[in-house]
Amino acid sequence: MSGPRVALLGFSIECNRFAPVATMADFTGRCWLEGEAVVTDARAPVSAALGEMPGFVAAMDAAGPWQPRPILLAMAEPNGPVADDAWARMWALWREGLEALRGQVDGVYAVLHGAGLTESLDDPEGTLQRLVRDVLGDLPFVCSYDLHANVSEGMVRDCDAFVGYRTNPHLDMRERGAESAGLLRRLLAGERFHRAHRRLPIVAPTVSMLTAQGPYAEVINLGQQRAAADPRIVNVSVMGGFAYGDTSFNGMTAVVTATTPEAAEALALDLAREAWARRDRFVAALTPLEEATQRALHSQVPLAFADVADNPGGGARGNTMFILRAFVEAGVQGCLVGIIHDPLLAAAAHAAGHGARFTARFNQPQGTLGADDSFSHRFDAEALVVALSNGEVTGRRGIYAGTAMRLGPTAALRIGGVTVVVVSNRAQCADPAFFEHLGLDIAAARAVVVKSRGHFRGGFDEFFSHDRIVEVDCPGLTSPILSRFAWTKLPRPVLPLDADTHWNAA
């Protein structure tokens, strides 16, 4: 076999400091690939990994001969900080794998998230990048990141090309993996890149960082326009950040990779200025639960209701009852709710069987799900089991398209005019397949409630246009109302929390 030898590794989890700790089971239950399994999965028709590694491998395959040298790709659903013992196991595998490749590889590609935490580290991605440099030296090294990355100095320093997503919902993961492959090929051919970044004191609420429209979209689009007009610009990544990481380096950050340091510095500064000029628009505008309930009762057109404060895609538990209880008690009809994470209730539904009527006891006994009990309230209701499944689903649209998802034992329960999907493995409701595999017809529903902040927009857009989406204000671990959290490390002052925030562009 000929061609460049490329080390492959990855660590991808979005960590909410206020959520329960993530354990090894969160990774092995979602995506844990060692050695050749990384490449086998990437080349499979349906992969366990999200799109970056499959996109990278496909692009490298298409570009010519190469020799992959995979180590470990570990991915988990968003959660709290990673347990130190789980991180130690990953670290040992990465270190062992890298040391075995010392002097045996020509380049490196890493799939990273950028908003990871461990119990002891605020910057595990930067720490992993430093390990790569320490062991392998100054080899061409490309890293891709989620656009919710909190960008540390080390993350920018210890790579040769910094590639962030451009879409939110994340629909371009394969493309960014493919772009990373192209950049690595250029580096292997002898080009050298320079990176620059500018961080702003803006910790934008998650709901203000969509890329179809709004201030964030405008800055991203401007960056791409500038890149297209200047051949020195290799990549532009405007990273919105993840507030709930609560790190000292939180803040919207423009990162530019270019063939000259002057081009990188100038564009990073210009984009930071453009984002700062839009600072007053990075706010959360939510609909109160009472108003949302009335809209569900009386709307003449079908609506989607986003439970943005209980988004498993941001580390929330996916089991708060605020919207479900309100809609059931108000008598909302023709409503689908999904997906509720409650393995005990899913097991009870399977034990009862299809067609059975029983008392559905959500969040009982309280606390057994590792949830924050201040949000995960009990709710009991008489229910009919209308469908059951093993939860083995292939994503159809959006972030999970073509991805093998394991929801565990799953049930659809009808409570009055509401049908709720209950799963055993926590995930955000970002794909219509989570309803459809149970025979539920989204197009026939008058209201659909999703426990998701924004990724559902990439999956449910065939049913609900932007003007038919209602973001509901409820309590939860991912509330976009940032004043509700007890921040300990967030740099202050910062917008939108502190009105007297200033930024010096010099």
C-alpha cells in the first residue's frame, strides 16, 4: 500500500457543567471505535459515528492512495463533564496509539467537538491536541470542531488547520470532514498555514445561533464571502460557543486559517468587529408556556413546539414534564411529544404489552435517572400502549441522517389527545424517524413537541417552516435564559448577562 500514512483519532462530546457526569457507558453506548473499526465504520453505508470521520475517509479515498492509521474515536451524546476514570481510559489508548505511530505517520486528523469538559479539565480537546504534538512532533495536523466549540488558545495553536461547522442545525459534518481531508492533502504536499483568532465577550444564547437567518448567519456568510474572494484564506470558522461549558475561554470566536499570518489576522479581526456590531441581537425570545398551550389548542395550522430548556443535545435529561403536563391537562388534541428519556417507564410499557392500558408513571422513583430533581418532576397519567420497538433506528434527516441510533426499548403511549414517545437511551428529538418507526404520522399531527434546541429544524423542516416553530420558555438544564444559572468560570462582564460589557478591537 502506498500514499501518506495518516493517524486518525477523535473525542466528541458537548459538556454542560450543570448536568450529571458522563461515564464510560455514555461513550460505549453511543460510539466507541478502536483501531480498524474507525475506518470500517466510516466506510459503512450506515455508521455509528457522526459525519466528520466518514466524510474525511471518503474524501481521502477519492483523492488517491493513503494509509489510515486509526487509534480511537469516542463520541457521546451531550452530557455533563466526563468522569475522570473514563477520560483516563481514553487518554491511555490515545497515548499508546500515538507512541506506536511515532515516526510511522505523515499526518494526523482529529474529530473534536470543542466544548468538552472532564471532572478535572476545562480543555480536554486542547490537552489532546498537545499530546499529539508532544508525541508526533510537527506533522501536518488538521482538526475539525463543532461550531459550539469554546475556543482555547491551545486548540488554535496546536493544529495546522482549524475547521469548524458552518451550519446550525449541523448539516455539514460530512462536508467539513471532506474539507479537512483536502486541507491535510495540501499540508502533506508542502503548504504551510497560519491561524489567527479573535474572541468576543459574547456568550450567545443557543437559540440565537441559527445559520439560516439572524446575526450569526450573517457573520458566517460574510466570512465565507471573504474567503471566496481571497485565495490566501484557507478556512473561516466563526465559533458560537457553548455557554453551559462555563469556562474561562467562553465567547464567540472567529478563527481564520490562511497562507499568510497577515491575511489570517486581518480577517479574524474584521469578523469579530462584524459580530460585535450585531451584539444586541444575540438574545433569547421565547414563548411562555401558557401562551404556547393556547396556541396548541387554537392554532389553525400545525405547529412544532421546541422544549429548548430540556434539550438532550445540550446535556439536559430529556425528561421534564412541564409541556407534557400542560398540554394533557389543557386537553390538547392530535399532539405528538418526543422523546422522553425514561427507561423505567419504557420497560413498564413493554411489560404491559401493545394495546394495554396502565398508569404511566414518569420519573419514578425520582432521581433514579441521574436527573436534576429540581426539573425532573413526577407525572402520573392513564395511558394506552399504541406501539413498541427495540429503538434500533437509522436516522433519516438532519444531524442523524444515515447514522445508526440506539434508543433502547421504546414505547408510544397515548394520554388523552397526546401521544408521547418514551425511550431508554437519552437523545435529542432531531429526526422524524424517532416517531415514524413507531408508525406515528407527523404530517397528521396538529402539534408536535420536540425535546431539542435547534437540530430538529434540520429533520422536521419538511413538516414545519420557521414561522410554525414555537420555542417554549420552561425551566431546564439548557434554558437559553442565561441569568438562571450560577456561573463560576464564565469571563465577566459578558453579553447578554452584563449590560456594561465592552470590547476593545485593538
